[in-house]
Amino acid sequence: MVVEDMRMIRFMEDNREIIMAEGDEELMPTTMTTKKALYDGLAEPTKLVVGYALTSKKTKSFLQPKFECLARRKGILFVAIDLDKPLSEQGPFDVILHKLTGKEWQQILEDYRQIHPEVTVLDPPDAIKHLHNRQSMLQVVSDLNLSNTYGNVNVPQQLVIKKDASSIPLRVAKERLNLPLVAKPLVSDGSAKSHELSLAYDQYSLQKLEPPLVLQEFVNHGGVLFKVFIVGEAIKVVKRFSLPNVSKRQLSRTSGVYRFPRVSCAVASADDADLDPNVAELPPRPLLEKLAKELRRRLGLQLFNLDMIREYGTRDNYYVIDINYFPGYGKMPEYEHIFTDFLLGLVQRNKYNNHITTGR
């Protein structure tokens, strides 16, 4: 009962502004007692306390009012983690949701996991680290060798350049990579810079690139990219406009390096566009389910997305070109229901595991 009382107090304090924003103007100067009564009518008893450590930008995009309202009705309480205080002195938490970088934060979380094994950390810092480097990011996809009746999943031929831009043309020739080449920063840490890319059309222009970077062979894909959002076992796919095809004629007549900002953003949604069905058709669901299941197991992650393309002119030849941890779920249709169901599922699994372990 003490823990539940603490959660309710925290619940009321952390959501004071939301109550005022959602209430009728006549209720604005309401007392704390009235606020509690208002919440008693809206929310179930707290089932799950989620401590979150996110950047201000991620907090704004993820914890949208509609999402918080639905979570509240389902008994899920989000509590901001104070980075200026020891994590062990905060809570109690059932789940910790985070997307912060840095060795200090990683060590704080690792220490906390040792002391509080009953708390679910989404996701383990050592597993997330695997996606911060584009050299290792796609290796797990290559190791899958995923080929079946639903389609083939590969990764583009790629080359890592850590330094010395002048050596790039020779190394590209040695590895027999075909132009044009997509250049991406080696580090993928969620920053705007890490999502910038360039398209290099000729050997000479390769020297203008700035290492450390990854070079990927550009695969024509009809200008459409599939963003596959994964939340535990749930999968949601959306279409985004991407870079257009590059013809052999265009390649022979074009030179230089063309820089692009983040390509597959929400404003470039292609879900409602009038597209060639051969380009717009989503990857088969069984293929995505098998791919997601294997990646969850091998990566040890539950919250990530894949950028996938279908090779133009083929029906079932797919490439994974990027993997991102804790992507912009706020841009995913129906994310409020998908994410709250996922969190509540964690509660049920934890109760079941605890019953198996303790017999209670």
C-alpha cells in the first residue's frame, strides 16, 4: 500500500499541468482534491510506473498528450528521471525507458540493473551500442541469410572508411563497388548529423567525402522506402519517399557529390500517394515477422526500426539499409495503442515469470 500511495502522489504531481490543460476552463483553479477526483474518473489504478530518460526533443515527440491520456486511462504512469539525482534514489519503477548516450549514463544503468533486476530496462545499453556503429549494425542482417518463399533479405555491399579521404577511390576500386555510392556517417547516435547522407556519382568526387563513414552501393528501389517499426512483437510498416532511381545514362552524365538531409521523414510519407503497385506493395507480412523475430533475438532489443527497400524490377528482393534504436514512434500510425499494449504486456510477462520463479 505504501508503494501504491507513493505512485499515486507522484502520478498527481507529474500530471498536474496535463489535468489543467485537459479540464474545462471553469476547472482551472481546481483544488488538489478535485484533481484527484477527476483522475479517479479517468484512470485505472496504477499498474505500471515507467521512468523515462529522454532528450527534450524525444520527450516532446514521444510523450504526446493523446498518448499520455490513453496510458493514464490504462493505468500507466510516466515519471521523468532526474539526471541530477542518483537513479537508485528515484522510483519505484517497473520499467525504465531511455535514449541517452554517453558512457556515464550507460554505467549508471548497468549498475542499476545489478541492484534492481526486477526492473525492465528498455533496452540494455550494451545491446543498443551495437546500433551506434554502421559497420556492425547491418552485420547481423548479413548473418541471417534470410531466404525463403516470402523473399530474400540482404544488405548492400558496403565499405568502411575511417580516415584518409584521398584513399577512397583506390579502396572502392579494390573492393569493386559499383557507383553511385551512398555515404553515411559511421556513427549512428540519433542526432540530425548522423542521418545525413551523400550520393557520390564518380571516382574523383569520392575524395570530397569526410571520413569516418560507410559507403553503400546504391540500389535502385523506385524512390520508395519501407520503415518497419518494431515494438516488442508488434510490427507496423509505413511507406516513405526516398531517392529516385539512377539510370546508367544519368550515371554517365552526372558527376560530383550530392548531399541530402534526412530522407525518410514523416513529411515525405508515401502511404497515400498514387504509386506503381509493383513499387508500393508492402513486403510480405510473414517475411517481416520472421525478420523482426530474428533481429529481436540476435540484437537483444525490443524497440527499433528497419529501413528496407525492394530492388527495382524485382518482386521479392529486399535490402535492409539502416537500423535505428527507439525511432520516432510518434510518427507511427496508432503508436499510442501499440505502445501501451506493449508496456502492459511486460507487466503480464513479469508476473508470470515471478510466479514461475517463486510459485506466488
